[in-house]
Amino acid sequence: MSGRERRWNHNIHYYPLVLAAVPPGCQRALDVGCGEGMLARQLADRVPQVVGIDQDAASVAAARRQGPDSQVGFVRGDFLAHPFPPASFGLISCVAALHHMDPGAALARMSQLLAPGGTLVVVGLARSRLPDLPRDAVAVITNLGHRVTKGYWQHPSPTVWPPPHSHPEIRVLAGETLPGARYRRHLLWRYSLVWVKPGFRSCHALSAECSGLPQYPGGRPVPAARRVGLGYRTSCPGCGCAGIEPSRPAW
Ligand SMILES: C[S@@+](CC[C@H](N)C(=O)[O-])C[C@H]1O[C@@H](n2cnc3c(N)ncnc32)[C@H](O)[C@@H]1O
């Protein structure tokens, strides 16, 4: 990462959470509402092909100026309308952008575009309510500490304030749209939503190399499944490549 990328704000603070969720072997990632592309550039350190989409022309122009790397492509367009092929991404991230859109439609579209076994990570903003005041007071003090030591970089992309939905509303919506999603509230006015799309994630799901779905068992030994993060590491019965499944394999 270059010197100019040593920036801090409440979105950047939670980028490591997105980077840590990149599934092993992920070949393509999509960053929704990418702004000027800082997260997409960071994802490109781990994923061979990264696409950032944003509907704001100035943000996409800034992203293209900073990311001449052919590994990252920036699309100007409305995420909800852009014709990405279904199941084409192993990771989809969306930081501080879900509250700009109809969240139900956006989460449903993200789940469509995710490959089976792929991971969706949303870092979002939701409206505080009265019971949130004590937590928000602690956040103000913590925020001050971060700003004094790291400064604050104001990103140049469009913002929406206040967020239209509360934390409980987003939590319920996520439960309905993405069964099994993990919803967490974070101190600095953000929540995260991590969801692994059901289905076998191995090379056949994330790249074109391994054809077809698992043909197991056919007399071959049952691959052991070991818990890793949100899923189970096992091997693809099709070709033997390592894979991860969101739940313990039934075989
Ligand atoms: C607050 S900025 C966040 C930028 C960046 N993700 C970050 O981490 O700082 C939200 C971005 O979402 C974009 N956006 C909002 N609705 C969108 C949509 N339907 N399709 C694509 N981008 C959208 C906005 O143009 C804006 O650049």
C-alpha cells in the first residue's frame, strides 16, 4: 500500500474485517459502492480479479486515476441494475453504501451474484435510537483518540445521512434475506453482516478450472471436514482440490 493510502476514517477502520473474510482460493471479488476504490485496491492484494462499482462519476474517475492496475476494474453504474452474471463472485463487499439503496433489494442482488460458498461482507450504517446513547458516548471518546493519533480522511464520495433504517430493522431484514448471516454491531457507528452462501465452495465454484459439482462418493474415502472460520475445510470430491463449505458436509 502506498503512503497516500495511510488514511483513517470510520469505514477504513473496518476494512480489515472485509479483508479477513476473503475465502481461500477466491478468484473474483466485487466491491459495491466502491467510492474512490481504496478497498478494491486492498482486495487486489489477495484476489486476482477485483471489480468496484459505483454510480458516482467523480468517484469512479478518482478510482481509475489511482488504480491503473489491470487487476482492478471500475464500473460506473447502479449496482441494482448492472448486468453482472449470477454466481460470479467469490467475495462481495459493501462498505457504507447499503443505506444508499433499498437494502432488501440490494442484499437479494448480492446473494444472487455470489458463487455458492462465497462470502458477503457488508459494513453498514444504521440509525441510532435512544437506548444507543451510552454506546454512542463511548464511541465519541474512542473516535477522538483515533483522530488524535491517526487524523481523519474525508472521502470524496456521496453520503446519505441519517441512515434510514435502525439496527434492529437491518438485523431482521438480514435474517430474512440471508438466513444464517452473522450481524455484529461495532463501536464506531458501523455494523457488519457476514454471510456465506450455502453450497460447495471449491475451485469449481470460484474458478472455471474444476468442472461440475461434487460426484461423491463413488467408493472414494470420505474427506475429513475441519472447522475454519465460518465454514468447514474439506476437499472437493470432484477433483480433490481444497474447498470450504459453509456448513459441515453431509457425506
Ligand atoms: C459513503 S460512500 C462509501 C464509499 C466507500 N465504500 C468507502 O468505504 O468509503 C457510498 C458510495 O455508494 C455509492 N452508491 C450508492 N448507491 C449506489 C448504487 N445503487 N450503485 C452503485 N453505487 C452506489 C455512492 O455513489 C457512494 O460513492
